[in-house]
Amino acid sequence: MRQARGLSVLTSALLATVTAVGLVSSGAGVAGASPTRWRPEPLPNHVFAPYFESYNTGDNPATLAAESGSKYLTMAFIQTPTAGSCDIDWNGSPSTPIALSQYGADIATIRAHGGDVIPSFGGGAADGDGTDIADSCTDVGRIATAYESVITTYGVTRLDLDVEGNSLLDPAGIDRRNRAIALVESWAARTGRLVQFSYTLPTFTTGLTAEGLSVLRSAVEDRARVTVVNVMTFDYYDGLPHEMATDSETAAASVVGQLATLYPYRTIRQLYSAIGVTEMIGIDDYGPSETFTTEDAVTVRKWATAAGIGLLSFWAVERDSGACVGTAGADDCSGVAQSDWYFSHTFEPFTRSW
């Protein structure tokens, strides 16, 4: 998925709010600070968590969550500042570090309203320029430490790894990423933490590409547990006509079939609960022939609930507006006629545990 650069800075008063909510002890507020009491709050078994474009200057995740009614957000993206680095920042910018001063109070506010966030690594830009940490850093231990730093800084229970573009063509990076996941999961078991990982991967209606499937094969080989395989059911770029809701269901069924070969001990119902579907609301980057309509949203939400998938998402919460009818791939509107927050309001009832 696409991304750029952005900045959001919290004041000391907002940092005090984080402390009051209980994320950190008084005086803590630096990257890697440990919460005084880490109380795991697992995500619902079936959760709607649209993407938040952290690179958009001035956007506030807590405000957007409240206005849209989206209690859970997937926050994109975390990457290295340059290829070859093992350091991480939001959007690879040192001005937006992994620290409670960056988004800490927003996350606390989201939790106070019954939600949570899923930080996401990688993304289209990082996977294109070598700044996904698993491509950039050749030290598996440092990759694992970077993942752990996000977990301990923000107290999250799930990390999303968005792997596409050149990252799918880097076997060494794929192996490093999965070995780092396994290290983090061992660390979590030793320290009594709840930690989950999701993979976000491109798909066709026929399922994951061979390269995407190789990411999951590597995970099995490296004993890296993947809770959700989240497929991007948009930007097919195949020149074919698409009915986006129908094709989402077809793609998901194809992916379930592929997962059955990797996890033969799981039932079909269990496999559906281990997949996610991410739409691009409105007109996607390819253009009008790939338009996810308001009617599609209703159809997909009903199907996702009946199928029992684990995650429902879309790109991105800032786009949930009808301000640019006819425009493809905009950052701040969907390109279709809609009321503000229509897609969020339609998908939010999906969230539940059962």
C-alpha cells in the first residue's frame, strides 16, 4: 500500500495523559520504556481495523477513530530511514520516532474508548526502496529487537507486516523476517506477553502470488506463527473487469485453499478465521474498473461475518469521504459519492469476539 512522509508531535500535556491512563510509569516517555503493568488486551477474534495514514501531516488517529466510529486502527507504516539501517521510525523519519511522544497519548485515548491499534511495518514505499527493516537490516537479532521495541513502547499485542513489491523478491529478507518473528514469539513466551503477527500480502482472485505464498512457506519452516494472513483485494492491475465484492470472496476462498496445504491440520472454518481482507474503498489506484462501491461494502461485511474471517480492513480511514467523486487513488477521499464515514460505519459492526 502507498505511503509518504508525515509528522505528528504530542505536547507534554498529552504525554501526561498517557501516564494517567497507565501506559507508562511517571517520568517514562522514551522509546522502549516499559509499562509499569503490562496487561494484555487481546484483539477481538473478528476485528475491523482500517488503515491510518500516519504520513499525513496533522492527522490525529484518536480524532479520526472517534469521528469515524472505527475503534481499532492499523497504523501505517514503520520503516528504516535509509536502506541498510537497522533503526526504525514512523515513515522512516527521525522526526517521528518510535516513542510515547509520538502517538502515545492518541493510543491511550483510543484504548480508553474501547479500541486499540495495530502498528504496521513495511508498505509500498518501504518495500520499493529497501527500507522495510527485514530488507534493510541483515541482523536478525536487531530486527527482532525493533519489533519488540514497538511492542513494549506502545503495549500492543499485534504487529502487521506489509510485504509487497521488491520485498517479495528478496528470499534473504523473507527468511530474516520470519526468523525475527520466531525470536519475538520466544521472547513473548518467556516474558508472559501476548504477541501476534499478521502478514499483509497482495492477491489475485486466484489467490496469493507464488512469491506471497513463499513468505508463508518460509514462516512455517522458521516456526514463525502467523495469526492472520491479510490479503489486499484491490489494485489487481490485470486489465480485467472486476466486481469487487464478489472478487473479494473469490480471492479469500482461493487463499483458504492455499493455506490448507500449509496448515493441513486446520479445519476450513479455522482457516477462514486466520485470514483478513483489506479493501481500497471507492476507486483504487488502477482506476474506475476497480471501484469498491457503497453496495459492495454491505455485501462484504455480511459475507465476512458469515464466513468468520479474522480481520476486515480498508485503505484508509482518511479516504472515507465523498469529496472527490471520480478521482482514483486519492489520499483523502474515496472517489465515489458517499456520506462521510459511510464505509467505517458499515464495517464497524463486524468487530466482535465469538
